[in-house]
Amino acid sequence: MKYTLEQRKELARELRKQGKNCSQCVALAFDDVIDADPTLLERLASGFGSGFGGQGEVCGAISGATMVCGLVYDSLDRPALYSKVRQPMDDFRKANGSYICRELKQPGRRPCIDLITDGVEMLHRQLEADGF
């Protein structure tokens, strides 16, 4: 991998400052490990912010991580791919109590930028463990 974990988190923070949504921040922080045009990835991730188009469903940070998993693990069979997708989801839920956006945005919860960096960290560690 081209980026260290801290560099990847900083990239995600910078993307957020530029106005990118949670899904875009996570997905674009992994531009070094995916074989996709970053502009296309940014456009694809644009509708997944605030829980699928602002509906409060699955957190955009997890949606972005799922997109990266699909691109990185695309050669795996479906059960293995789904297992790789579930790993950061499960880690994220354990750390934050949920991966549902409307639950994560309740008063007293952590800000989105912290959820973004959680998503980046969990996916980075998984990819690193898998040899990327």
C-alpha cells in the first residue's frame, strides 16, 4: 500500500474538508489499492452519503468501505467476498454500536469525521492483513 494508516486518515479528513460525503471520503482514501478511475469512484459514491441518499440507512463510511472491498476482492467467489465486506462492517458496529446512519447521528454520538476515520482504519487494517 502506498499510504500509511495515518496518511490515509489524513487524506480522508482533507476530502471531508473539501465537502465530500462520508462514502466518498472512505472510498477515495483507498485510491492506491483499487483499479478504478478516482473521478468515477467519487461519482459512484456521491449518492451514498448520509445513509443512502440522506435516508439515514447504512452509514456512508461503511458504504465507501464496501465499494473498496468490491473492487479489491472482486476475484473471490461470492461467499468469500461477502465475508470480506462483513468484516469492516462488524468491526465498525462493535466500535460504534451500529452502522445505521440515523442511529449514529443521535445526540451525544461521535461526529461523522470520527466515523469516517474509523471506517478507514478498519478497512486499512483488513487490507494490510490480507497483504495489500
